[in-house]
Amino acid sequence: MTPRTFALLGAAGFVAPRHLKAIKATGNDLVAAMDPSDSVGIIDSFFPNADFFTEFERFDRHVDKLRRRKEPIDYVSICSPNYLHDAHIRFALRSQATAIAEKPVVVNPWNLEPLVELERENGVRIHTILQLRLHPVMIKLRETYRDLVENGIDVDLTYITSRGKWYYFSWKGDDAKSGGIVTNIGIHFFDILAWIFGPSKGSIVHLNRPDCAAGVLELARARVRWFLSINGDHLPADVQSLGQRTYRSIRVEGREIEFSEGFTDLHTRSYEEILAGNGYGLSDSRPAIEIAHDIRTAATAPLQGDFHPFCRLV
């Protein structure tokens, strides 16, 4: 099969190497990349001949020139800051290229419908990376609980990923650009929990701070107590004593679900599915985007009744 051609936006970002690896591993070619930062030496490990731009306007012109020369880009991989995903997806569609956007595909749910219309008008797909859905442990969980009729499962989600002071000065620390930690950090988990346990029936928010958030999410088949944090002081004492800066836990009915392994190639698996004509689209991404938005905009409730035990830490 002839290699497909890719362009990539956000080449200096944290997640870009996973996309570069996936493009390479699936036997395809990156022909152009763009990022305002020129700290993109990682490209040399995968596609040293790719054209690179620090200005979107020149990148846009280059992609358009390729299209007019009958050498169109097949796919545009979008690893840019969350608030730019919408605009960069529109660019991909204008370029008649399939879009592959990191999650959240958009920050706010009302931005989804115009993209659905643009997708239909241009006849080009928009995909998003929902890689946890391809994790073997999560697939097994879904098979175990998908046939439950009512909300009978208790789930605790705890995710603490320590970030330094830089975080608050970057786009990630700006709620208007990232959606805050509920969207920027939590979107992965809200997606996988809704995928396993069904759609949201409502939620209570107990904390919503720049460094942490917590609440209770009612899903069709589960009640989820969740806690998200970027504050290293919130790590359990035993984790801190080991010098670790991340803590990830999902407990279902009191049983710890071990899923620390198996993450290495999930982006590559996602690309394989997309290239095979499958992959996840806008309708798949909607539930988690709506959950995160509802949590971000909800009034916080007092710590009464049932709440995540880590709430006592703050």
C-alpha cells in the first residue's frame, strides 16, 4: 500500500512524539509540521526530511501549494493546545484532509455541531484519539459491566499527576484555553468511564480549584467518586516516599483495577484503526466533553454525605 502523507500541528507538544511514532509505525510519511516553538528535534528521530514551520500562515500556504500541485496531504494530526483544536480541524477539512485530533476534540460541547456540518459538507472524517478504549483491561471491564440494567456499581477514580509552577503560566493553566484540569486532565477518564458504565445521569461537584477537582458522577450503571489533582502534596504518603509524582487508581466495588501496563502502543493502535476506516469520531467524543463542561460550570456542593475521601486532604 502506498504510504499516506501526514501533516502535524503542535510538533513541540508533550503528546506529539506518540503521534510521530504512530505515523512511522504504520508505514506512513510526515511531510510537514508546525509549532510556534522550534524545540522540535524529536522530529529527527522519525521524519528528518519533513518541512517545518513556526508560523501557521506559512504552514497553511505550504499545504495549499501541495494540494494545488496534486500532492495533497491525506491526514492532519492535531496536537496543538486544546482551544486551537477547533480551528485546526477546520483547516484540515478545508485542505480536504482527514483530521486526527487529540482529546478533547473541542473544549465546549456547542462547538461540536458546526464540525459535524463541516464534516458532512466536505466529505472528510474527523477522528479523535480515545486510546484508553483500546486498553485490554478497559475492554474487559466493559464486557463485564455493559449488560447491567441499573446503577449498582461503586467506582472510585483518583488521578494525581504533579505539575510544577510552569503549569499555571502555560496555556494549560488558563481555563479558557484548556478547560482546566477537569477537561485537560480528566477528559480521558470521563470518556472511559462513560464508555464502560453508560451515559451521565447527573453529578455533584465538591471541589473545583486550579490545582484539584472532585465530585460524584452518576452514570447509567455506576456511581463514580472522582478526584483529580496536579498538586504533588495530594499524593499518598507511600507514593511520595518513593519519589513518584503520579498516582492513578480506579477501584470498582472496592477492587483495584490494575492498568499501569499496556499504554505504550495505544496511539499506534488508534492510528491503525483510523487507517483501516474505523476509529472514533465526533459522536464518540461528545459524552466526555459534555460531562467535563457540566462539571466545570456547576456550583460546588458542601462536603456532606458521600464524597471522595481525598477531599479531606485539601
